[in-house]
Amino acid sequence: MSLATEPERRQTPPDAPEPGPSGVGTNLVRIGVSLVVPVLALVGLWWSGTVLLDKDANRAVVVAAALVIGVLGVFGLYWGMDWLINKLPERMRARVRPFAFVGPAIVILALFLLYPTINTILLSFQDARGEMWIGFDNYVNLFSRDDTLIALRNSLGWVIVVPLFSVVIGLGFAMLSDRLGRKSEALSKTFIFMPMAISFVGASIVWRFIYNFRPEGFGEQIGLLNGFWTAIGNEPVAWLLQEPWNNFYLMMILVWLQTGFAMVILSAAIKSVPEEIVEAARIDGATEFKVFTRVVIPSIMSTIVVVATTVIITVWKVFDIVFVMTGGRFGTSVVAEKMVTEFFTFRNSGVGAALAVVLLVAVIPLMIANVKRFREQEETR
Amino acid sequence: MTATTAPTQVSDRPSFWARLTDRWLVKLVILLIVIVWVIPTIGVLISSFRPAGLVNANGWWTVFTDFANNRWTFENYSTVLASEGFGNAFLNSLAVTIPSTVIPITIAAFAAYAFAWMEFPGRQWIFVSVVALLVVPLQMALIPLLSIYVDVGLNQTFPAVWLAHTGFGLPLAIYLLRNYIGSLPSSLMESAHIDGATHFEIFTKLVVPLSVPVLASFAIFQFLWVWNDLLVALVFLGGNPDVQVVTLALRDLNGSRGEAWHLLTAGAFITMALPLLVFLTLQRYFVRGLTAGSVKG
């Protein structure tokens, strides 16, 4: 965050309200603007949604209409609010305008994030259909059933293995590519980074193809791994059925996707280590390896922690890969995937919600850290 | 790396040969990692253009050794686009992704401006709540949102997904944009106010043009995120082939034709094409958005 803006220096607009009690009327208009207009917009969206459901309509037309409604609608909302505010008496305008600016954001956050989150917490204390309060039964159930315990165990494995591999490979690659010429460095990084643009589903297909298995006598192996494995004289292996190693094979997909991210961020950090420090260590006779472990790594430690945390959060919520590759069978389920299965396949909203809460509880320390860091930043602004 | 080649007397400069082998070793290791990273995608790309019979008969890597038998076709793509519904799914993905990107950016930009440059009661603690919401896993919202959508008849419609993605994307967007917009020089705002501009005019004519880099970063990040999303699409659009997006189409194809690799590879490439294009052309902005946006819930 930039230090350029200090709150003291911030100019209050000339049409700012006099500090002091604002009238009941003003407050009503504030509430009106920040609530009624967005709600009207939501109703409009709802109406358009049901119109767009028309099955007989041409798909291209429906899509075009959806784009116009979705994109122009939101601009129209703000333009309309501003038009309304300019019709208000002058004294009121400055008081009401901020609420027109933040109102829609607050309404959407409250309706689509805050309310559902609270509701999910409540649901986790209710039965499968959300009709009766059953206390901690869902959590007891969750921590005593074999399949959910396996999911928890696997999730822990994912959270350790994937960040470890992606940070180590990413760091190594960043360090090595730093010694290449400018162009070849950029090119080689692009290749490692590219999987970041691929969806988890797409990546799952890519890797199911690699892990493809045909029993002996059922034709040539078309999966790359078995092709290689049989070429060096082994029997073909059904990789995705090998418990517990199949978990590791699934984790490698996410390592493939996430290493680029770790590499790009860590590479930027390595380049920002002051040249003088590195030179000084070299002059003192340190080998390149020692320069790296004793000088470079300690000075980029905070970035490593940030990257690892970020990857951990992504990994913790991984759902798509397991869902597509094995559907959670063969001892590969994870918490986020289990949550979807519990809710949609078994129609058990209680246990599903409890699993979601497990996902949330684990990130609460991070939430606190974010808020703390933000407050510190604000104090130094 | 240098452990094997570095001379024992560390105070000496490494010899010419040591430096040379060191350089080549670095290049070799880099090349090896790059090959490992690229091969999976290459295999899919090659297989998607091979006739079904060949894809099933031998590994895609034989195209490099067995030139005589190579044949290429677009048929996999035409089959997947037409009869497996990827054509419609591609349109639907656009209809889901573009508004799901534009709506949160617009809403967040207005809110970010207000948080940075307007005075109103509750400004500080509302923003702190936004920061706290940053890491809430979206799984927390799925079950209650679905029952709301079912109640009001919005389930399996595009607006249902737009609004869900807007809600999930807003905390990050507000946070990013507010940091950027708040760091614009205050003298700029002052002189605009003195010239008699309203907040709305300052926002649209001054702040938005100045914020293009951060808007682009978030737009790319959100675009890729929504395009590649399976979970939200599965929950709010799943089960209705009319509105299915590419990730759902690919997942269904995987379920129904799990061993039809000529089709699966073509389908996978259709879902990957647009994000890869966006990525390759706008890599610079993408990196920035990713760096900032990686804590998204």
C-alpha cells in the first residue's frame, strides 16, 4: 500500500456536509438509495433470468441478450442512482451519494456471502434436511466416520505435499532461470507458468490421459506414463487404483498447475535481493550454493511464506481434480469434494454444511492475520 | 548445483571448465523441467487432431517415430462442438463469464472509490469486514444460496451465476481497487472538486481512466477464474444442458465417454483455448492480478 495518501491531507469535497446530526429524512433517503435501488436491480435480474430460461429461443440470441442485460444493466444502475441523487435538495446530495456508491456492494456482500455463511454455520447444527436442531451430531459423525476421516487425512496430505513440491520446484527453477539470458529466461518461465491458465477440469483430463491404463493384452498403452513404464520392461500399472499412492498422483496435477505461480512470485523476490549483499558473500568466498542457502533464501523468506500460504489455501479447497479423476473413490476423497458429494449425492445438508465449516475454520487464522495487517498498514498510512 | 563442479579452494574463481559445465548443467536442468511441464499439453493437442482409430491404437508419441502412419483430422472437433454440445457450451461460457467479470468490477470500483475518497459513517469497519470476507471459502455460500435460488425460481439461470460470482469476487476486487484508487494523488481530487466536478464525474472521467492497469489485472484474473470454474457452475447450472458451460460439458463428456480420448482431448482443448489465448497475450497483467488475488476464497 502506498504511503502517498495520508488521511489528514485528504481534501473534503467542497459540498461536504457540515459535521453534525443528520436529519431523519436524510437517513431515510440514505437507506432508500443503498437498499431499494439494488433490490430493484436484483428483481430486474431475476425477471430477466426467467425470461432467458425460455427453451425455444435461439441460443445465440439468448446469449447476446444475457450479455446486454448483464453488462449494460450494472452501468445503468449507477447512472440511474446518480440521476436520482441529482434530483435531491442540494444539502442532502453529499450525504446520500456515498451510499449510492457503496450500497450495491454492501447489499451483494450481505446477501451472497455474509448471510449464506451464517446460514451454513446454522445448518451444520441441523439434521440432513435442515429441519431439526441436533447440536454437534454432524461434527461427531464427521470425525468418527471412516470415509470422512479418510477425506480429512487426504486433505492434510494435499496441504503438505503440494505446497512443498510447488515451492521447492518453483524456487529452484526461479534460481536457475535467473542465470539464463533475458529472452530464454522469459520463454522458459512462460512454459512453466502456462498451466495456470488451464482449468482444473481441463488439467484433470490432461492427466487422466497420462495415467491411462490398459491391462496387458488389451492393446498398446496410450497413456504416456504406462507407455514409458512398459517400454523399460515393466508390467502396466493402474496408477489411479494404487492406494494410497493414487493420492500422490492426483497431487502432482495440482503441483503442475501451481508451480508456475510460486516460480513467478519467487523469481521477482530473488531479483529484488540487493546485488551488493550477494556480491559481498561471493567475495568472502562463499560458493554459489552457500550464497543461495545462506543469503538469498533468508532474504526472501517472507515471500516464501506468502507463496506457501497462498498455495495452501488453494489446495485446501481443491474439489475439481478429485471429483473428475476418481469421484473420490479408491481412498482419494478430500474435504471439499466430500462436501459436494454429501450435499448433492446424499442430500445431507447438515454434514455438507459441517464440512464447509471445517474448511472455514482452518482459514480463520489467516482472516485474523489479514485484518491485523490491514490495520497496521492503515496506522502507518 | 555447483557443489560437484566448484573447485575445492573456494576463494579461487571457478575455472573456465567449471563455469562452462555449470552453465550447461543449468540449461540442461531447465530444459528438462520445461519438457516435463509442456509434454502433458502437447500430448492432448496432438491426440485431438488424430483419428479415433489411431488414438486408440497407439500412443500419441508414435507420431514422432512412425511417420508413415500419421493421419490428421478435424473430425474430433466437429463432433465435440456439434453433437457433444461444446459449441453451445462455449457460447454459454461467454454469457456467464463476461457479465461475471464486468459486474463485480463495476460495483467494486464504485465502492472502492467511496472507501478511499468519500466520508460516510461506518466507512472503516465496513471495509475491515470486506478484508475479513476475503478468505471465506465459497463452499460456505453454496447450500443456502441454492435454496434461495430454488425458492425464487432463479436456479439454472445465468443471473444466478453472475450474482454468485459477483458475491465471491467482490471482496478481492474492492480490496485491490481501493488500495490502488486510494493511492492516487489527493491534489488531483482537490483540483477536480474546485473545478466543480461531482464525485460521479470525478469517478468516471478521472479515476477510471487512471485505474486501467489494476482494472485490467482484476478483469483477467476474474475472467480466468470464472471461465475455469466448475463448482459454482455445477451447483447453480448443473443438470440443465441448455445452460451448461464448457467445464460442465467436459466433465459430462468425461463421465459418459471416459475412454473416448479423441473426443476428450478435443473437448479439453476447446475449454483451454480461450484462457490460454488471454494468458499468452496479457501475461503481464495476469501476473499482477494473480499476485494480488491469490488469497481469494
